[in-house]
Amino acid sequence: MELCKEVRKQMISHDEQVHDLAALLGIKYSQASRRLCGTVKFTIEDLEKIVKHYDLSADELYHLFFC
């Protein structure tokens, strides 16, 4: 769930909404919404796009998963 919170935080700071995340990931709005709610997990490909788009470091991503 920490990942979902961080993605939401990044979206807010970039003035983006769910449809923007959906476009970034190349998925439908409903699929992006389920990922943000934690119902469906983000894929490795999703994470690659998110890290690049929001300029997150590998350390930040590590801490979201393991700390």
C-alpha cells in the first residue's frame, strides 16, 4: 500500500489525475484506479514508467517495498 500512497502523492504534486496515470501506463482508467486502490498490483513495466516519469530513485522505490 505504501507504493499506492507514493504514486498518489506524486500525482498530486504533478497536478495529475487517474486518467493521466492511465495514459502514462497505457491502460484503461478503471485499471489505473484498481492499481491505485491496491486491488491490482503494479507490474514491473508500470513501475519502470512511474519511476522515470516521477524521477524516483532506486532507493526510494526500495524503501516503498521493503521498509
